[in-house]
Amino acid sequence: KSKQTSLMSFFKKK
Amino acid sequence: MFEARLVQGSLWKKLLESIKDLLNEAIFDCSSTGITLQAMDSSHVSLVSISMNSDGFDTYRCDRNLSMGIHLPSLSKIMKCAGNDDIITMKATDDADTVSLVFESQNNEKVSDYEMKLIDLDTEHLGIPETEYSCVVKMPSSEFQRICRDLSQLGDSVVIACTKEGVKFSASGELGTGNIKLCQSASTDKEEEAVVVDMNEAVCLTFALRYLNFFAKATPLSAQVQLSMSKDVPLVVEYKISELGFLRFYLAPKIED
């Protein structure tokens, strides 16, 4: 079973 | 004073249709170089990035940087009032709390103007690192739309496997499995119909079809779509907006639990 990741774990807030 | 006139006004209509189901609201950042937008969907799984260069507009003026908070379903409703062949002009004064939209028919016999309220928005901008992707696939946008739609019949996720021979889309679920394989085009006579794979390293990634189907709403914007992929980083789905710029969608991958 695969789990959806969040964009926040790849891109940092400016 | 901000004013952007686009003879090919249908591009605005298509752009709004592409994002209005994914985003409820967004800030249009206007500067002398053009209009940009960056916004994540409410679940923080996908991100929309738009860039429209001032050079691509028929008239463009922006004296002071302006951030317009816009309720997208409202703007989409107003854009629907424009004819497909209408020239669309967007205008705002520097401290405005509204934006004006003027639609002119090609023969100039009908001019409509609408004013829409802007909204206050606090949004966070994300820094997207410049990345060299392992695989970049260019393919007809209609083909991509069809594949996402078809595979949604089988499951919630699609596995995209890219090698130098081509790209394979697979889905599975309770009723069974489906695989769609596209080979790299042998000849590129018709650029719009070509499948081109630029690969440094093979990749195999899993993504939620629900979001890819949202992205595919941008199909009318461009005959081709570009998918950029690397292991364990967000997918980029890019549609060119004519001479104006681009609409990019970023989608976080699904990983093994």
C-alpha cells in the first residue's frame, strides 16, 4: 500500500 | 496602474478552467515583467505555478507591483461571460480592492466590462529548487488526458515507469490491472503528435490519478504536455501557454508505506 506524501516535505517555505 | 490586454482572450478562459477545480483562491502577482501565480491545493499535495510574460501580452503596463487575491470560481464565472474570440483586458488601480475585466468582440461592436472584488489572502510561497530531472517526457496532451481518465477506471494510483524506449502507465485495483505503453516516436514529422523521452536514468514513480485528472483540465491550453520526473521528488506536469509562458503543476509522489 502506498502513502501520499506532502509537498511540504520537498519544498521549503520562502 | 495595472493593465494587461490579451487579444487571444480565450487563453485566460482556458487557464481559469484549468485551475479552478484544484484551487479555490490564489494571489496573482503582477510586476513589470509579467503575471505569476503560485498556490497549493488545500491538502498540500499539489502546487500550481503560472508564469505569463509581459511580452506575451498585446499591451502590458504595471507601474507598481500588485498582489491581487482572487476567488478563482468567481473569476472563472466572469471569464465565462467572455466570448471565445473576445479580446480580454484586466485592469486595476494601485490600491484597488477590485479588478476590472473588459471583453471586446473582434469587430469592436460589443464591449462588456465587469468588476470583481479582490480578497485578502495570506499565502506562503514555496521555494522550488532547480532540478535536473532523470526523465523528461513530451507527449500529446490529449493522450495524457485519455490515459489518466482510462486508468482511473482501474485504480486510484498510476505507476509511471520511464525508460529510454518509452513510458509505461499502469494502474491496478479490485477489477484487475491495466498498462498503457507509449513508445518514443520514430519520426517527428508532426511535432504535436510526437512522444519524446529524454532520459538520464530510468524512473518508476507512483502518483494519485485524482490530481493528474485535475491537471489534465489544462489540455485545451497546449497540444503537448511535458512530464519531468526524478526518483522520490514531485512530478512536474507542464503546459505551455502559447507565447505567454507556462502553467506547471507539481505533484508529490506516493511512496511505499
